[in-house]
Amino acid sequence: MESGSAIEQALENAVASCDTLGCPPRLAAAIRYAVFPGGARIRPRLCLAIAAGCGEPNSPLAEATAASIELLHCASLVHDDLPCFDDADTRRNRPSVHKAFDERIALLVGDALIVLAFQNIARAFADAPQRLPGLVLALARAAGAPGGIVAGQAWECEATAPLEEYRRLKTGALFVAATVGGAMSAGADPAPWLVLGDRLGEAYQIADDIRDALGTDDELGKPAGRDADLGRPTAVGELGVAGAVKHFERLIAEANASIPPCPGAEFLRELVDLEAQRLLPAQLLQRAA
Amino acid sequence: MESGSAIEQALENAVASCDTLGCPPRLAAAIRYAVFPGGARIRPRLCLAIAAGCGEPNSPLAEATAASIELLHCASLVHDDLPCFDDADTRRNRPSVHKAFDERIALLVGDALIVLAFQNIARAFADAPQRLPGLVLALARAAGAPGGIVAGQAWECEATAPLEEYRRLKTGALFVAATVGGAMSAGADPAPWLVLGDRLGEAYQIADDIRDALGTDDELGKPAGRDADLGRPTAVGELGVAGAVKHFERLIAEANASIPPCPGAEFLRELVDLEAQRLLPAQLLQRAA
């Protein structure tokens, strides 16, 4: 996915609209801090790959969609890290937003990024408005309740949570938005891309669980073993490391098999395999053996 | 504004989409708690009045827009009440959301309501998509940064805040969204309605400052004297009660004068005057004299 610079530029364009003269300076700085530098940008890369697969490479519409999806992701990280949730002091190897700024600013940054995600696609699709309602709905479904990140996070506030559902909401939903949104931004039918997003999202969450159980703080850029410490439902807790790895591999195979016939199908399959190796590097798996 | 039941129904329609089987039960309950029963619903009433003034009374599109604006307002109240901001235990004469549920749920309710606001208009405007980009931008501008509620709240996190700007962002922005959004939902030019929203918004904020300074907890449904306690910039602090009242009256006059020629102009002028009396009742003003 050689789409990195396009994604950074699309994020820059989105954030720049917040970051104007007249924005409270600490808020402006914190919004930028929450978005740059990013992590792997896997969701927006996936979104662009699908749009290209659907025949629209280098599309400003897809790039805006990808950026909006990443903004929703960044918002969820900032709010998840807050003291009332994960109480995480670090993220991506540096202080989390509420540590670098303060809790109030972190709360507002999350709110601002959610708003910005919708604002950004509305701006981009002003000349293709017929694609906008579906796209707003796809992003909203992934971000909100009952089917998105907010609902996933809210399952942590219940006495018992359905593991599959929890995992699907906390991570899978935004991966589905990435594949479906990539197709929609290209004016293609989103339905054939739903399974790919769903399987990749679950695979990503399971890989995250495995890395959380096996990795070190340095490798993760955040405290390791956090899920176990917080008593959170995880695939490793339920299936053990070996079982979780097996499940991960099955999900990647299903993701690959789901890719519908399209000009970029071959490329997309290679990319899924590469992504799988990036998510669970061989040397990490050796540690599990 | 005999639009109360239409607004409640539009809010019910919006919230019902969160509130389905599969939503974490405490989140679903808290979302409902944050939205019902409401306060005066002044923003959505204003939105519907403008749409009617523009020739589209009883419009489902305007009702959805009005509901989305109220959802953004409810979201801001829930987040404002949190311990890291106002730390308000009560709102509308009962426990605030984080007191009735907990802080985590309150954080998520605010996020969910912001998402729902955009989801709700996207759903409503699926068959009128050409009106959607502008409407999303108007709501986003009012909610986010640098020109909306989030930015207004962020000024509280700065050492010094420009009072006019702060007031405009924290309240005026969503009033502008109400007038402009009402016109847009009716397919009318929003520009002539901007001043009305701006002046009413500032008048509302000043009335709020005056009530906060003169009212009792019972009258307000929340702790009185909060602004002074928190050392927040207010019109009363800057102008004194008498000066604030005078400024309020000037703003109402400007609001009235700004109403552009339209079928409902006479009705809208009466309504602005009625609203002014509701915001600053005569018996409250006697207390100030």
C-alpha cells in the first residue's frame, strides 16, 4: 500500500481546517498531536486499497474518506486512554493526549475529531452529494451505537460482555467502514466488501490481543499486559495463545477468500497476506511456541 | 412554536436507532436519559420556525435537522457536566448523566450523540442528498473547532479567553446552525438567516448568565452561581446585571430587525419577542432592579 503520503496529506488537509487562527491554541496543538505522527494507518490504507481495487486509484474522494476513518480511530484512542477507561499514560511511545495536555483537552480533542470526520467527507463530497448519505451512515454505524466503537467501549461498562460482539464493535466496525467506505467513495456497490472488513477487523483485534499478551511495552508503544490487568475479555484469555493464533490464521484465509472479482483482486490478496505478517511477525510467534 | 410534539417525535426516531436490541443496556438507557425529558428545546423550535418561515412547515427534513441540532446540544451538556469541566451533579432538576450512571458512560453518551446527530440527518436526507453536504458542514461548524461548541469549551482551558468569541462559540454557534439549518433543510438560501441565529444565541447566553447570577438552584434546575464560582467569563461579570440586561435587549432588537422578508416574517418577529420574555421573565428582572 504505497498510499502513505496521500493519507498524511489528506489528514493534514482535514486537520488544517481546525487549526486556523482563532482556534484555542492548546486545542489546536492537541488535535494535531492526536493525529500526527500516526501508527500504521491500516484503516485508511485499506480504504484506499479497496477504492483502487474498485477502479478509482488516487481518488481525492477516497483519500478524504480514508482520512475521516482515521480521524474516528484517533478519536477513539484519545477517549479510550482517558483515566476513566484504560488510564493509559503512553500511546505510540509517547505521552497520551491527556498526559501531554490534560484530561479536559483530551475529552475535547476526541469530540472535535468525531465532528471533523463528518465535516471532512461533507466537504469532499460537495460535488458528489449522492454518495454522501451512505458514506455518513457507514462511518456513523462504525463509530456510534449500537453497532460501533462507542457501543464496543460501553460493553466494558457492563457486568458481562459478549466477546465476539465486543471485538466486532471495538475494532471490526471501523475496518468494515474502511472497506465499505472505500467502495462507496468510488461509487461501487459496498456489499461485496463487507466480509473482508469484518474478517480483517477481527484478525487485527486478535493480533492485538496476542501482541498485548506477548509483547513488551517498547514494542507496543503502550503498556503491555493491559487487557489482563483490566480483566478485559480477550481472545488469548479465551482460546490461549496457540488457539488465538490459529483463529487469526483462519480469519486471514476467510478475508482473502472473500475478495470479490475486481481489477485489483490479485493485488488485494497479496496485500492481505503482507498485512497479516506485519500484524503477527514471525519472531513474535516464535516467542509463543 | 407549537412544534413540541414533532420535535419529541423526531428525537424519539433518532434515539430509537441506537436503542435497539444489541446495544449495551446501560449505554442505551443513558442516551435516552440525556435526551428525554428535554429543556425548552429552543434550538430545534427555532430551526422548525425558520423552515416554516421559508415555506416548508411540517417538513420531515426540517424535523430531522432540528432533532440533530438538539442531539448536539444534549451531547455538549453531558460532556460539560463531567467532573473535569463543570463537575455539575444536577441538570434539569435531576442527577446529571455521570451521576445517574457513571463517568465512563457519560463520556460515551456524548460521543454517541455527536455521531447520531450526523447519522440522523444522513438518514433523513437520503432522498434529498444535494442538501446534505451543506447541512453537515453547518452542524459540524457549530459543534466542532475552530468555530463551534468544542472550541468554546476549549477556551475554558486557556489562561485567557476572548469573552465575545467564547460566548459566540459556546452558544451562538448552535443557534446559527438552527436558523441556517432550518433554511437549508427547506432548500432556501441560508445566508439571510445567519444574523438572527447569531443575535439570538448571544442573547440566550447573556440571559443564561443573568439567570445564573440572580436565580436559585430550583429555578435553574442546576447549581446557581456556578459561573462566578468557576471564575468563568460572563456578561454579568463584565457589564453588571443592568448592563447585561440592556445588552440583551439590544440583541433581541437586532434579531428582530434581521428577519428577512418571507411568508412567516410577522410570526417570526412575534416569536422572538415571546422567547425574549421567556428567557428573562419580568419577575426575575424585578429582582435585579
